[in-house]
Amino acid sequence: MGRHWAGVLLLALHCGVAALLPPCSAAPAPPLPPPIGGDASALLVFKRAVIEDPHSALADWTDADGDACDWRGVLCSSPHGSVVSLRLSNASLKGFIAPELGQLIFLQELYLDHNLLFGTIPKQLGSLRNLRVLDLGANRLAGPIPPELSGLNSVSVINLHSNGLTGNIPPQLGKLPNLVQLRLDRNRLKGSIPGGNATGFSPMADTGSTAHSGLCPSPRLSVADFSFNFLVGKIPICLKYLPRSSFQGNCFQDEYSIRQRAHQICASASTAANLKGFKRPASEHKHDKVQQPTWLIVLEIATGALLLVFLITGAITASRSCNLKPSIRISSWSRSKSWSDEITVLIDSDMLKSLPKLSRQELEVACEDFSNIIGSTPETVVYKGTMKDGPEVSVISLCAFEGHWTSQHELFYQSKLLMWHG
């Protein structure tokens, strides 16, 4: 019995000591890399966002359950098999950048330059903490530069040149501690360059602090290009260690700047920017005139000129065909076999050569000034006349070409001759 209580007391003491001990604090485990299937899914979303792939750069991106490390342009790390590099430069890809690329948390290089990518830069790219190179240059990207890119703590190169980016340069880019190269040239950026408060900045200086706003305190920035935008104001003193060509093609009012845009271009760009968010009354839109493209105006002018030529030609043809000129028809023409057909009666040219040629004046005298009418139709008029030397003639005037003289005309003419001789 005593041994039983002793055992219970010893167990209680042991538990009490264990209760008095502080809990052990385990060290946080390093984040496990996502399975390759997760990276492959993000890459396949990017592929679906590409609407044209003329060089089949993404042709082997097919199996979501397979190994994405075997896909073209994809490089993986050997320890974990995570995607660390995506290189698709000069692939003529047309589409937009899928935000799902921000899920490649181990990505270190993203080269999508010299393609036909459009749309905006996804703010989700700012979550790529391990990214060292972001190259989206020479595309058709538009919209503002996302301030979320300030989350790229490891990035050393940001290349956004030759796009259609608008808006201001985010001052948050100055918070990137490892940024060495920044290319923003050949866009449509406006506003001033956010320099910050530092005045005696040197690219080799290390402030050791990221609690600032602007590019001047950036500790390692040594290469930057802001040329060919619509930037205004003055160039920050702390950035004048850069070549002067890095600021050309803007609207700076600074003696340090060279080869700036014309004042008219800068003024029009400023006016357009100010009116961009202004909504005009609906009544004013009624008086707007839609500007047609030049090729459409030229096509309309050419079509109108061609139509005018056709109208003039038709009018001249009609005028000539309806100009009544009396012509001599003789009764010795041979009739066609059937008077009801539409076969044109042909005149023997050799027979006409032996006939005397009579002028209009002689016919007018013979036919009593064309008043002796012996028959008429809507198209023809037949006259009777007597020449000076005695022979009688019949003259027919018609509103038709000689080639249009048909058997019906011949029948009418011969019938009038028979009635006249009868």
C-alpha cells in the first residue's frame, strides 16, 4: 500500500516539474517549395493568355502534370525543381501577361522582352521576392507602372523601355535596395522624375535605409534611362551623374537637358492629359465630327470621280444617239426571211459606192423641207420627195445607230414604199 502511494507521489512530482518547465520554442521551418504542378499550372495560364504564337515557342507546354522544367524557355533549380527562370525573348508572342506569374515565388529571371504583349503590367509581379531581372521591354504594354513593383526586394534590373506606359513614375521604386539598372525610356510617362530629398547623392553611396520616397536615395542605381517620354520639370540634381542623353526627348525645362521636344508638342500633350478625365456635356458630342482615315477619303473621291465620268459618258452617248440625222434608205435592200426576228439587216457597201451622194440641203428641197411625211413610228419618220432631175426618193429619219437597224424597221420602211408606189 505504501509503495503504491509512493509511486503516485513520484508521478505527481514528475508531472509538476514538467508543468513548471517553459514550453520549448521550435525554430520556424523554411518554407517548402511549391510542387512543380503549381508552377506548371501558373505557366499554362500564361500560355492561355497568349493568343498568337507564330513560332510555336509554347508548343511543348501541354501537360499540367508533367515536368515543366522540360518546357522551352523554362529553367528550374536542381534541389527543389522550382521554376527559377523564364526566358521567352523575341518569340513574337501576342497576348497579355497573366497575373498568375506572380505565383512563381522562386522565380529569379523573367525575360519577356521584344514580343507583342499588350495590356497592363500585373501588380501581382510585385510579390516575386526572389526576382532579380524583370525585362518587359519592346512590347505594347500600356497603363501605369504598378507601385507594387517596390516589393521586388532582390531585383537589380527593371527594363520597361519601348512600350506605351502612361502615368507618373512611382516614387516607391526608390525603395528597391538592390536596383542597379532602370530603363523607362520610349514610353508616354508624364510628370516629373521623383528625386526625393537627397541632394548630394552618389551611386556608390550606401544610405542603409529604405524609409524614403524617390529615386535619389537608391543606394546602387548606376544606369537609368528616362528619354523620350513627356516628363516635365527639372532633372533632380542627384541624377545628374547620368549621361545627358538619358533625359533627351522630354519636356524638361532644365539647362542640363538636351534635345527636348518642341514646346507645341509638350503643350498639346499637357492639354490632352488635363482633358482626359473631363466629361463633356452630351449636347457638345452632337457637333463632333468623326475624323475619317486618309485612305477612306481618297477612296471616296476616286469613286465619285469615276461615277461622274460614267454619267458624262452616258449623257454624251444618249445625245448622239438621239440626234436625228436623215439617212437615205433604198427599196432594193433584200428582206430577211422572217419579219418577226431581231436580225440586223446588213447593207452591201459595194452597192452603196455606185449611189450618188446627196446633201441634207438637197433632201430638204426634195422633201419640201421634210414636211411631206408619209409614215412615222416612235423611232422613225419616213418622208416622200422628188429630186430636181425627176426621180422620186424616200427618206427615213431615225433615232438609232445604223447597227441597230432591224428587220422591223425594214418592214415598216418597205410597207410605206409599197403604199407610196401603190
